[in-house]
Amino acid sequence: MQAENGQSQLSRRQLLVGSAALAGATALFGPLFALEIGNVDSAAPRGKQRNLLSQACSPEKLKETLIPQDKYRPFHTIRDRGAWEALRPQTRANLLAAGEKYLGYKWPEMPATIFLEYARNGNRTDYENLRNARMRALQALVFAECVENKGRFLDDVTNGVWATCEESFWGVPAHLYIQKADLGLPDPRDPIVDLFAAQTSALMATTVYVLESALDTVSPLVRERVYFETERRILEPLLAQNFMWMGLPGGKPRHDLPWIEVPEGKVQPVNNWDAWICWNWLTTALLVDRDEGRRRRSVEKIFLCLDKFINTYPDDGGCEEGPGYWNVAAGAMFDSLELLHSATAGAVDIYGHPLITEMALYMNRVHINGDYYLNQGDASPIIHLDVDKMYRFGKRLKNQDLIALAVSSIPEHYQPETLVAIFTETELRSQPRAQARLLRDTWLPDSRIMAARRKAESAEGFYLACIAADNGKSHSHNDTGSFWVYSQGLPVLMDMGQETYQKKSFDAHRYEIPSTQSAYHNLPTIGGVQQGVGPMFRATDVVYESNENSAQLAMELAKAYPPEARLKSWRRTVRLDRGKNMVEISDSYLLAEPVPEIILNLMTACDVKESGKGQLTLVSSQGAPPSLISFDSALLTASVETISLENLELKRNWGSHIFRIQLKTPGAKTSGRLKLTVTTA
């Protein structure tokens, strides 16, 4: 819900008392994961047991309303010549050109030794590049044939379908920890379904659906092979097993939550895998499963799984994995809901529940300016929005803010990449040009994220954001209490964000990666001790305030650090003074005993120059005005470390290097007050 002054959420001032608000979290997130407490779903410890889909449609109602597979036509097929010929001429030309690149394509081999690279040395990129090249080629050939309808691309489509059917595993090596044999090579006797097996299945199902009998001109066995492979790899295993991502009893423990021990037969928390896989599973079942009983059972189980996913969300709609995952989290849920809506002629409809709108609006609330978003956890700062999905979500909800965000984010050379996007493009482009809302204030009281700018609908001046949650979220970084400062919509003090994934991104060594550590966020390191890993390391006593003149977030960070920090209290307040266009960071601390030094870490991509006693000037290469960081030089001594970037995703976002400013206290103290200000130089 939005206030007239550009604020998001309901209140202008909200108090969250740590001991009360987090009492349930302690029980839920202790060393042993407790289950079924009150109104909390054990697969969704941060949300509520709402079960919206199961309540909206009983098995009896589903049986009455589910449209049979041979009559279900949610998308245009190759037979709908009027629809394909009505596409924009440039889109038709682009789709044809993209397919022509793959005429006579030599489908890349996928050797076992490339598959084994992940187990041997942690390299997941080489195999995934081969897989993705195949997927791109097949999709391009299918769309080109649909545009031209002359059979010119059908042999190459068949080669792609057949090559895919011959793959030992449709997923990726990094996810083989799900199988009983663990990492290495896939065991065909133990079929598992990961994100990419489901995605491949959906592409195969869509290929058969959209080309229909045209494939039979090559061989009637092409479609039959797809039916056979999707059944044995996807449809049957998903009904026979409860995989760990479903939020149902069974399945191997998740690898990215090492602090959670799941009792045998119990459930574990879900994340984006649930919605992402359900979307592709649903696509496969609805489009190509000719066994109506199994098809209906698939939809019933998808109801259960998607309910678990929706239950994970707090009432404020916050995506704990950050905006980089929204498209395959809440966005994937939306595409699933659209399929369910169309497959039951509107009988399954939960769009009226307020949570669905809150989940959609999350991207508006963490939008900084342009392509910059508030990148908590494994999220990049620069996000290219799926404008088609956001537009359709906004249209379904009749929400102009979502539509405006989509329309304003259309890239200059936009080319739709999915079947539904191809047929939405003309409508999307015909929308009046609109400026995305730039909210003056955002407060997500459950997710504990605040953001404030100088004035609504403008990137002028400073933008301040802060997270005061815990270090146990999915794709979490140790970032509790960290903050962001942008100027004119460009980064000044930032979060490094997501790296290109490697093996240790999701194993016991995850928090050896600098970008996940608190020492590489805008946070203190106390006597060499950083924040701890897991939901028990959290902010407490969180207080948010906002008015016409300022916005601030105050918190206690003592529980975010392990006992080795000797910390009794660390009170942090981050504040934006709108009138002065100034950011203030105020810290006061109390230690049980002295520590050698305290370091305030500040991360920036700006060049850093010492411009006076207790002053550092940050100069952006992107055109933002220089910013001045001021501090008491009697209490803090500054040093600047240059960090060379080798990781591909970090280099894409930040260039060849970034800087870590370290403000150090001289000598041992048990208490003190530290203050920083950021102003325009």
C-alpha cells in the first residue's frame, strides 16, 4: 500500500522490539530447526501458513474445471497464422535472423569430463555454457519456423530435440548433490529434478505444443520421444518423490543453509527453486501430459508446493533473496498463477489477496534509479528487468505503478525472448511512456529494509538504504546493519553484490568469499571479528522513523556478532537529512573488554582522495557529483585498499577494481561513539 507522499507501506513510524519480535525466530532458527509453531509454516519460517491455492481450489473443483490437455490452448501455435503475421515487422525479421544463424547447426557435444569439472575443480561455467548454447539454438529455430512456416527449420529443430533427449541429465552438475550418488556424473537410475531439468522440460514441451503436427513431417516419433522423456525425467519423479525444494517431507537437506539440521521425515525451508520449478513443471504437465489423471495430480501437488513458496513471504512482500531473484521467485509464481488461471478458465484466482500485490511491488520499493536496484544478498546492483513479466503482472493486478516500471524499463533494443512476450510486445510498446515511481520512503517492516531519498519521483540528492534483518536468509550475505548511499541515482557507498557462482558459493566454504563477509560490507569489524552466519545473528530493537525532514533506521547489532567480539552493545543509526542533503551514520558501542582495534569498513567504486583532516572525497567515474565523507580524525584513522576484481559478474558491475575504506580506532577501548557524515563535496 502506498501513501500519497510517495511512501511505501502503512506507517510513518514503526517500532520493532527485538526480544518480542524475534522470540519466535529463536525457536524457529535455532541449531535444530523446529517445526509447526503456531501460524507459521515450517517450510516458511518468515511467513505465514496461508495456503491460498489449496483454499481457493479443492481437488473436486479442480477436477471439474481443469481443461483437458487436447483442448488447452493458452498460447498461439504455428497454425495461428494471423497472430504470427501480425507481429511487428522488425520482430518477425529478428526472429527469422536469429533462427537462420542455426541452420545446419552442429550441436555441441557435452563430454563426461566437462560434466565432471564441477566435482573436480568447482568450474560450473564450461558445462552450463554448452547447455545454454543448445537451449538458445533450439528456441531460436522453433520461433523462426513459427514465423516462416515453410519447414525450412524443422530438420534443425528435430536435431535439437533429439540431441536434448539424448542428454543423460537435463540439469546442471552443480545440483547433483540432490541425487543419492552426490556430485560427479548423473545416475539415470535416480532421476532428480533441479531448476534446469525443469526449464529444459518446459522448452521441450513448448516446442511440441507450438509446432504441433509440423514435427510429424520429419517423423511422428519426434513428439513421442518428447512425451516419453518428459514423463520419465519430470512428471513421474515429481509425483513419486518429495524433493528438498518442495517444502514437503523428504529430500536431501539444502546445501545453502548449513546451520539448519532437518530431522528425518520433516521439512525444510523453501526458496525460489519452488516457484521456478513449479512454473516449468506446470508448463510441462499442462501442455504435453496426455494422462489426464496424472496431469491433475501434478496440478494438485503444484498447489501444495506453490502454497509453501507463497507461505514463505512476509506480509510486506519482501523477497529475501533480493531483486536479482525476483524474476524467478515472485515472477515465476506469477507465471504459474497465470497458467493455473487459464487452465481452469479463471477458477483458480488468488490475485485479490493483498500479499500477491505486495510481492509484485517489491521491485518498485527497491528501485533506486534506472537499472540500479537495492542489491541485498546474491543480487547484482544493475538489474535488467523482465519488462514483459512486470507489465503482465501490473496489468493483471490493474496496478499502474507496476506498468510504469515495466514501460520505463524497456531497453532501447528490446527483443522479446519468450512465447508469451512475443505476443505481448505490441501491446507493451503501445503503452504511454511513463516514468517509474521513485518512492520518497520505503519501509518493509517484516523484511526490515528501509530506503529514503530527498524527494519523491526524483533521483536528485542522496538516496540512503539499510537492512536490519539477519544473516540466515536464502542467498544471504552477512550484511545485517549495512547501508547503501547513492547520489543522483549512482553508487557512492555500495554493496558488491552477487558474484559469478562457483562451487563454494553453495557449500561449507561460502563465507570464505569476501563479498559475502561483513568486512566487505559497510559494517564494523571488532577486534578482527566479523558478523556470524545464520539467522541467530541478527539486528534487534529496530526502530524506523520518517517525516518530511528526515528518515532514519536505528538498531542494535550486538547479536549480529559472535561472543568472540566481546560486544555488549553496538547501536547504529543511519539517517538521511533531506533538507541538508546529508547522510549520517552514528555508532555507539560497549565492549565487555578492550579489543586491539575497531574498523569501520566502507565499500565504494569511486576513486578516494584524502581531502583534509578527517575528510575523504569520493569521485565517481559515472558522473555523479563528488561526495565528501567526514569523521573525527582524533577517533578514526583512514586507509584505502584497492581490490582487483577477477570475478566476471563483479567486473561487469563495477569494472576492474573497487575500494575498501577502513576507518580504524587507535588502540584499545571498551566504549565510544563514532560518527560519519556524507555530503556533496
